[in-house]
Amino acid sequence: MLFVEWWLVKRFAVLIALFLASCAGWWLVRNRRKSIRVAVVVLSSPVAVLSGLMLALQFLAVGCLSYSPPVYSPDRSHAARVRTDDEGATGGNSHVEIFWNHGFSSQEVYWGSWKSVDVKDLRWEDNGVLNVMHFPHMYACQGSRSVKVICPERPYPPDPPSGP
């Protein structure tokens, strides 16, 4: 199954389109009157600079994402995997995504705090029911049209006994 993060592809495509549209504006007015050139450069320069900076930021942020191996449903028509956003000192998030249609369709069905769910916590009950065990700290859980998602809370590990 092919796993494509379409939201990331869309984000890169929009930023590249904005940057290229700004550059095309400069190129199209290169032989026009000076007042038109100045107006286009003044209006399109901030768009080009901001889209270029956001594009660079997106390239750098891709390194903060990690993906678990997929967990397939019994009939292998669906797959679930965990995406973790490591945001450094500010924490991060864990997401569970379900893929179907050979990986070209996906939906996020769980969102929680960083490391609140791991790949070992995903279990398919049958072809249409996914069980996501998680820590009970700040989360959102929803199903999709074809898969019911159950999100039972996993207890925190007990505190170690204090020494003598």
C-alpha cells in the first residue's frame, strides 16, 4: 500500500504556486511603465518572501515527523499507522491515521499528546473496528465512514516505590 501525506503535498504545492505567481508577476511587467512595475513589485515582493520562508520552514519541519510501520486490517483493505510530531521543548502530538483505497485515501481518527499512543497500542478487532489504546491525557477520537474507532484509556504505569 502506498502511503501519501496529501495534506503535506497540498501545503507544498500552494506555497510553490504563490512563489511562482509572484515571480511571474515580476516577469510580466518587466517592460511596462515604471509606475506599474513598482506597484507589482511592491505588492508581490512580500508574497514571494513569505511563501519562500514558509516553504523553507516546511522543509525543515518535515524532519520532525516520524511514522510507525502500518498495522493492516485482517482483510488488508485498511491500514492504520501512528504519526508523531516531535516539537522539541514545546512537546508534540501523536496522530493515528487510517488509509484505504490502496493508500490514496486517508483520515486522521485520533489526536493526542506526544507519545500518548504507540504502534503496539493499535489493534484491529475485525475489518471495520480499530482499537486505539492511549493515555488519558488530552485527546480526540473519531471514526470514519467505513471504520469504527474505539479509544479505551490505558492506565498510567504505577510509580516506583520510594527507597528506604
